[in-house]
Amino acid sequence: LTPEHYAYLRVAEGCDHKCTFCAIPGFRGKFRSKPWDSVVEEAKALAQTGARELCLIAEDTNQWGMDLKASDGRGLAELLEALADVDGVEMIRILYAYPSYFSEELIDAIADIPQVAKYIDIPLQHITNLSLLRMNRPPRQHTEDLLYKLRERIPGLALRTTFISGFPGETEAEHEDLMRFCREFKFERLGAFAYSEEDGTPAAEYPDQVEQAVRELRRDQLIAQQQQISEDFAESRVGSEVDVIVDGFNEEFDAWVGRTSLEAPDIDPIVFIAEPKAGSGMAGLEMGQIRKCKIVGTSLFDLEANLIL
């Protein structure tokens, strides 16, 4: 069960894209934005039950409102402003964005609205044009232009992405190209999955399937490479002062843990929070608090923090 202090808010159903590896459009139908009032009212209800962080989700979250534009005129940028005005909501996070639909207004909203986390999750799946063509995804230049624009326009942005390793037809050269791109771009967060056939999808019928062992090897190589990048990113944050949302006391680690705005629940590294010393006058830690902390060290990708307030 999701703790009360954060919640996933679905803003749309379905998908208009025809990625060759995905069966979702076949059983969820076309993309349909939830009406404005429904989303805002649900956000208010979640906030009233204690949610301080809202994670916006859909098959293509940043497409919200595009099917309503003709009649409504409002898109995700305006929705973010409305959600930021909901009493009790202190953090809004965009998950599952598509590498399109980033209007100038949306980029500005992410950069300028204090409650919107400077964090965007954009599953890219691959970066080489041949793989993207086989996947029926946007081409490389479009994607690269977008990634560099987002980094330039949104200070302090953390980008999360995922890639598919061993997609049908992927050559060793394409895999190396993807590895090289990731080394150079240095995503703050990155996941990789070995390709798995989904029944009824075009890719499952492609003749040039990659051997399972090769799929898994390429995935492991991509993840191993990212580990050093993630460690370097964690090290770069030592000494900074940040707000940390307290997720609770972790019995496994025997420590209080939380996240900054640059970590999504369940999938990203965590922050270990030292308890206040006796006599410090600081309040004890409680789940759901947002506390000012100083990052004082790292444990691989995770952060170690001391309370300031």
C-alpha cells in the first residue's frame, strides 16, 4: 500500500502510439485525458487524506489535455499550476512522459512552479535510429534536441529514462552506440530491461530476434555502466542543503529514510536521515514530514543526510 504522504494520480487512460513492442493500445484504447475538474478534485481529496506529493501518471502523462485543447484550451502546464494551488500539495512529479508534447509553456511551468519537482521520467527505449524505427518511436535527433533543451531550460533537472536491450534486430554496433550515448549524456537515473515479447505485438513476430542471453548481457552492461554515473551524481550532491520527504523508518536498514525532489518513490535511490541528537532541540522524525537536511555523504547511489531543521 502507498503511504498517505504521497500518491499516484492518474491523469489519462489509453495510448495513441503504436510502439511495436507494446500491447497497451490494444486493450486500453485511445488516449483519453481525465477531465480537468476530475483531476483537480481527486488531487484535493488525496491532499485532504495527507498526500503531500503527487506523482502524475498515464501512458503518456505529458500528453494530458491535447485531446481536450479544442474545447478546453488548457494543457498540462495549466494543470500543474492548478495542482500547485491545492492546499497541502507540496511536490508534483511527472512520471511516464513521452519524448514529444513538451510545449514551451510546459517546460516553463516545470522550471518555474516551485511545487513541481525538477525531475522528469521519459522512457526512451533506445537512441539509434534503426532501433527507434523498428520500435516506431520518435527519431534520434528529435529526442536528443529535446533532452538538451530540457537540461538547458530547467535548472537542476534530473532526467530518468529506461531502455530496452536486445530488441529484435539490435546489432552489437547499435548497442555500443546506445552505451556511448549514455556515457556522454549521463542520465541522472537510468533503468534497462531485456526485451521480452508481448503476444499480439508486431515486434514479437520480427524474424531477427536476439538471443535471450545476449539481451540480458547487454542489459547488464548498460546497468553496470550507469552505476558509476549514478555514484558520481550522488557524490556531486554532498554539501548541498535540500528538503527531504520522510518515507519512514526502514527496519531492514535500521534507519530513517526519505527522498529529495530528485528521487521518485520505489524506483530511485534513497536518503538515509540521521536522527536528531539528544538536546539538539530539533523535533523527532515522523513519516510524511518534509525536513531541511544537509547531504553529508553517500552510500553508492544513496545519500546520507543530517537534519538542519
